[in-house]
Amino acid sequence: MTSATTLAGIFLLLIVGGVGFPIPEDVTLLGCGILVRGGSVSLWQAIAVGIAGVTLSDWIVYLTGRRYGPTVVRHPLVARVLRREHVDAVDAAVRRHGAWAVFVARFVFGARIATFLSAGTFGVSVAAFAIADAAGAVLFVAAMVTLGYVFAHEAERLAAEVGRAEHWILLGGLVALAVGVVLRVVAARWFSEPR
């Protein structure tokens, strides 16, 4: 498979995952880092395609919210993906924090689609959305691709040294748990403050 075909596949995976299909952007971007480590694509290609894919899917969701307004969340296809109480919490956060909610949602698994849809629905301006989304996407994509790259190398080394792998897995799990707790606390504050 050529580099161009690989990059096109990554781009399409990011778009379909970003609009609600069960293909997490995070996993796709980590896979990009592994491809970079293997020499299939360059780091800059992976990051550029990653940013393009996630921002295009974000804009599709945002513009859907702008076009169809609050009625879009009642559509049967959307209602299957987004629970009503989740949408209500995100709506409140977007109304209070605007573009900041868009930026924070990029880093909270499960909050992106509802937040970007709400941003379009409740009038976050195009300029504010563009800045918040671009800033979040650049940081998120670069971090995830880099993590995939770094841990691809570590995975090979750790597989050869099983005893040390247990320590790294434990450490990685603890770090992931700590990051998850911090992000949940931040998200809970943002998405559950009274209106």
C-alpha cells in the first residue's frame, strides 16, 4: 500500500469516526503514530492528515447544528448516538462557556459530537468555533500521533522483556487513571454547573 493510500484511509477513518461511527479518533491517531514508527508515513504527513480529518468531521457536526438547530437532536439517528440528558448537560456548558467548551470537549472522550452539535445549534460564532476547534485539534492530534509513535517503540521493547513490561503497564495504567480522573473532574464542572 502506498503512502498516499494509507493517508487517504486514515483521513476517511477520522471523518467517519468523528461524525459518530464507532471508530474512535483516538485509536486511529495512535495507529498513525505506529505507522510513522514503521516508516509507512512521515510524522508531518500523519499530523497534517490527522488535523484535516478531525477538523473536517468537527465542521460537519457543527454546521449540522447551525443548519438544523435544536430539532436535530430529536432526529432518530442522532437520538441513538446521543442520550437526551447528555445533550442537555452539554447544551448548558456550551451556553455558559461557548468556544471554551468546544476546546475542552476535544480532550473529553464522548463529549465531542454533542458539544460541536450544540455549538452550532446555540450560536457559537464561526470564528470562535474555528479558533477553538483548530487549537484543540492541533494539540490533540499531535499528542495522540506522538504517543502512538513513542509507545510503538516501547511496545516492541517491552514485549522482549516481559518482566519490565508489567511495570510499564502498571505505570501507564496509573498515569492513564490519573489523567482520566482529572479530565472527568474538569468535564463534570464544565458540564454540570447550574444554568
